[in-house]
Amino acid sequence: GLFFSSMPAKKELHSAVRALPMDHLVWAKVKGHPAWPAQVAHPTSADSQRFGRAPKGAVFVRFLVTDECAFIAERDLFEYAEHKAKFCRKSQAKLFLTAVEQAELKAGAPSRSTGAVSQTDAAETPIKSAAKSVTKNNVKKGEVSPVETLPDLDVSGQIESDTSSDDGADLNDFEKEREQIMQRNMQVLQSLAIDEIKFEPASPVRRVSSAPKRRRSPEPVEQRPKSARIAGKVAAGQMPSSLREETKLVMLPAPTLGREKDVWQRERPLGDVPLVAQADKEEAEEKEAEGQQGGPADGEGEIDSVGRPGPRTKAFTQLLQGLRCGPGPALTEFPYARMRCKEQHVAKVVPERIFSVACHPAPDTSLVAVGDKCGNVGFYQPDAPPDRSVTVFAPHVRPVPALLFHAQDPHKVYSCSYEGVARMMDIGAEKFVEVYATESEEEMMASMAADFANDTLYLGMKSGEVIVKDLRTAKAVSHALHDKKVSGLAVNPCNANMIATSALDRSLCLWDVRKLKAAKDAVSVGLFEASVSSVAFDPSGTRVVGTSMDDTVRLFDVKASDFQKSVVRIRHNNQTGRWLTNFKAIFDPSGKHVVVGSLQQPRGIDVFDAKTGKQTCRLTGDFFQSVASLLAFHPTMPLLAGGNSSGRVSVFSAKK
């Protein structure tokens, strides 16, 4: 329907309509529509309920023929008789012409004066209508004048013939002038003798092809030989069924090399594991398969070289033996502005998704260790030649969630696995020594921390327990501290009696190891809205940071009386999904910033101020093209290593 129109103010085309009586004929203009004949009306109760209160300066009208109604502003209303000639030319629609004719009837004037066309004469053109009033006696030879332009026609552009007006007694001056012009135009048309001209259609042109088309002869279809098997005959080269023996399908195990798809189907090795690099194992297996292995020596049987250290293992042990640990220069300000990720500092280290990252504390050497989903532990030297930069071992068969370098002994590396075994790599003994193993492999180890000054190892379990293992003896004590998996463990670097835990029960807790018995003994508890995936202390031991799946990274004050309210909340997208390792925020060596992986494009690492929680910068690079879920700082060098979910390690360094 048509509704109230509030057109913008324009130049007035008419005098404003004032105090219009009922049934008064007007032209009503609605935005987007031509002016339409309408009558001033009084709104009924239904109209009042539909339109509500009348707007100020508006008149209620009812449109002819359509019977629609609306409140129209006075500036959009025009006197019917005064503006008839102007608005009748705006439309040729049949409905509009009917409305004009109905308005003329209501005005009491014949429809001819409005230009409306009756149904009987609707098909006549202006020239045909004028021809009826012109006789042959009016046409004189030699008195034909050029065709003159007709004045502006009415709404329909057509003229209805009226035999009663031949004498011109009832015509006004305008209509008389129009009749004269029409008569002169008819004389011109008759002098042209258009009716005598005959138009004959031209004969169609036939196209003749230059050369006849040649039909290709069908190529012979080669018939395929019939199947001898379907015909019940013995095919060529086939053994008759009477001579066949029953065969069995034997599935040969494919070489795994630590990359089986279902890692949970692999049995965990118990006891010590030989320290042999995967490259040496592969080389020895290839030699045995090719028959290049030497024969018996002194009648003692075959030599098993698969479990012996090869050249890659020996080169790595020599590297580790040459490292030293000692106090290096403290980093009071971490140089983020100079950090760059070069092309040679990105490498594929382990086959599967990375679950843990650690940097060796040697002050003069860059060495990064990572553990992956299939139990592999890889070591990466960013500054070494590419062919000797990566060394991989397989001390476990399931994901390795934590790696620790011994702070005082640079030759020892501790690792734990989902299979429920913790091991120490001892290059002197050339093996991975078993430190602790659960009774069942279903008792999964999910996190690990150590107090090497007191020879104590803390293991976080899937069941929510924390196992305290004395590295000097076989003693191990278990404490039920959480209801769900302990996802993170950390030891306060300035107070060895304080540890922090994070768990899937949405809590981050501080504990005094001297009073470590049950969950009620927690010194402080910080609650999140979702599971907490990590926990870490700053170098001063005064603050702790936790990463949660509620899309926050929160920093707590360890010494605050109200631990829960001392939080600095950082909004961060931590929804890594199924195929990416959970983010784990950590402090930088200066303790002034917190870094965490990022899902944003372009790929990078987010850096936040530890006091305010505001983002200070973002580490990106042309060769950093993946999500680094796990990060690790070198304690004394400007070096940051990140591991992604495809086994790739990227190193940011300030070295030129």
C-alpha cells in the first residue's frame, strides 16, 4: 500500500492547499510514484488504527481506482484542475488512465477534455483520429505545408474523435489550433501516397558451400578378447586349480622408525634404552637388508650393529661433552626489536607434532631439544651445517610432554612420556636411564619439573596426582592434589620449597613441598573459567602465569594476600583445536614480558607487558610461517625457539 511520504523540501510548484473540503479532487504525490488522482476523505476507525495519529500539516486522501489511503503532506498535494495538463503526461499505464477518467467523471466533465481514451477508440492513433475530421475537399494541391509539431498531448497521447465538434463551436482556442495542425499534417501524409507503396520481401540469399563435405568413414572397432576365466577355461600363464595349493596372506610389518600412526598400540620399553640416533639405526638396517653386514667374528656369531652408536650418535655425544654450564650475563632487557628468524634457523627436527621444547643452558652454544607425539626426542643446532644440525633419538613410544636440561650437569637431559616412564639421557653410559616408571602404562605422565639442587623430580599425572621422586634413591611419594590431569608443573627459581601446578579442573595452585599432602593444603588457589594448560614462574619467583582455554592468560602475584584478586588478565585466543598443541605462555629471561603463540595471520608470537597486560610487540618474519604452540627461551642468550605441530622448529635470534 501507499504510506505517508515525507519528501524533502523542494521549490513550490503550486500554492499550498488550505482547508480542503471532503471529496475534493487533488493530485497526490508519493515518493517513487507519479502524481495520482485522489479525493480528500475522512479516515475511518480502521484507518485511524492503521495509521495512528495524523501527522502535522498532512491531509488524509483516498486514491482513485486503487482505493488506497494515506496521510499526505500539503506540499505534496496539487489542485486537480490546475495541474491536470502537467501530470496527465507522466504515465501511460492503463490503471492510471482509468483513475484519470474516474476523476473526470467525478469532476462532471467529459473524458475527452482530459485526454482519456475510451475502450472502443483505445487502439486509434492521434493521426487516425484526426483523419476522421478531415475530408478530401479540405486538401488542395500545392497548399501542403510541412508537418508541424503537435502540442503536448494529454495522458494517453491519443485523441478521441467527436463528430459533434466538426464545426468548432464547442472547442476552445487550444483545441481549435490543434485541429488545424492535425488537418495540415494529414494533408502532408496524403500527398506522400504512402498507402500506394508496396513493399515486397527480398528473396532469401542461398549460400553455396565452396567444397562438398566429406564424410569420415567409421574406424573399425577392435574387439576385445573374451575372458578365459568367464568362459571356464585356464588362461595363459595360470596354474590349473587342481595344482594350486592353499595360500595365506601374510602381512609384513612396515618399518616404523618412530612414526606409527597409532602410538597407543605400541608397547612401552621398560628399563634402560640404548643411546643410538635414529639416523644410525636406519643406516644399519639398510646395510643388513642389502647384505653388507660382516659375517661371524671368531665364531662368536653375528655382530648386531643396530643397537650400537654410529657416527651421528658419536658426533652428538662429543658436542654435548664439550658444553659447559655456568652463570652467564643476565638479560635485564630482552632485545625484541633485533630478533630475527632467518631461513637457516628453521628446520624439520622430529617427524610428528611437538609436545615439548627446551633450550640448553650453555652460555655459548645454541642447542634446542624437542619431544614429539611418537616418543622421539630431537636436538637442533641452528648454527651448525644443515646436514649435521639435527639428531633424533627414540627413548619413548608415546608423546613426550616435558624435557629438562640439568642445570648443573650439561650432559644430562630428563624426559617423561605418556607411557608412564621418565628417563635421563646419560652420554657417559651411552643410554637413556629409566628414572621412574608407573606400574601400568595407563598411568600417564603429563608434566614434569625438577629441583636439581635438591635432587628432586616432580611428575604430574593424568589422575591428578603429583609424584615426588628423589633422584638419589628409589623413593617416590604420590600426592593427590587435583581431581583431573596435572597439565603443568613449575618450581619457584628463588624458593625451592614452592611449586605451582595447573590442571584441567580449572585451577592454578601454589604449594609448599614441606606440607604437600592433599588438595586442601594448597597455599594459594587461582580459579579459571576453563581448563588450565600451563603454569610458569618468572625469574624472580614473585609472579606466576597460567594459560587457559577460556581465552585468557593470567598473571598472579605470589606474595599477595588475596591471590585470586591479584590477577592481570590478558585476552588471548587459545582455541588451538584438535591438531595443534595447546599454547603455553612463559616469561622472558628479564621477567618483564610474557610471550605466547598466536593464531593470527601473518603467523607470529605475541609479546605482552607483564605488569599492564598490554601487547608491546609481535615477532614475525618471512620464514616464520606456522603456529608455534610451544616456546622456550635461552636463559642467558637472546634466543627464542618455537615448535609447531609438524615437527618444525623456528629460532628467533638477535645475532647478525
